[in-house]
Amino acid sequence: MLPWTSHARVALYPCFGAVSGAEPHYRVRYDSLWLNLYRDGRDSTGWHRDRFSCRQPECIVPVLTLGATRRFLIRPRQGGASVAFSPQSGDLIVMGGRCQQDWVHGVPKTPGTREARISVNFQSSAQARPRAS
């Protein structure tokens, strides 16, 4: 019997197909991922940056949406108006360049949404390491 992590890798392998076309374009290899489950519109995330997966001045962080359409907001880190996106199931949002340094993002509560949403966040171990000085 395979350990749980091996089963998870096999089950999640199709998700890597969603980002495989982006790897040559952005010159980044994604070697791990994490999942965020939003059970319904009551689950949310506040404003944040993906600091643990992006420890360099410029990173490329793709996020695949599965399930319910939910608003995805970004705004300047120092404050200001937000920009809203509504990715549908199968859509890939790519946060690139200095996005993780200069912007924050979040998924607000959406009363009335009954379906689940999963965000599949791809990580590159090379981008997760601080750049040598």
C-alpha cells in the first residue's frame, strides 16, 4: 500500500497539468502545491501575501480555481482600492513579478454561496528559498 502522500500525489497529478504550460513561459518549475478549501460563502481569507512560497523580490505564483466562482481581490499593500476578479472553475490566476511584494490578496465572504471552492496554489521550491546575498 502506498503512503497517503503518494496517493495524494497521484490524485492531484492532473492539477499539475494546469500549470505545466506556464512553466516554460515563466521559466519556473512548480514542484509542490497546497490546497485551500472554502466550504461555502462563509469561509474566507483576509488580506495577505504568500510569503512562505515567495521569498524573493519577484515570483510567479499560479492559483487554479476549482468549484464555485468566488471573488478574488487584490489591492496595493500600502492601501488603496481593490481590484476584483471572479475566477470560475478551471481558471488559472497568475500573480507575477512584484505582486507578492507590493500587493495583498484575499477571498471575501460571499453570503448565499452554497458550493465549495478549492484553490490549488502551486509552489516552486526555488522561489521559496531566499536569494543568496
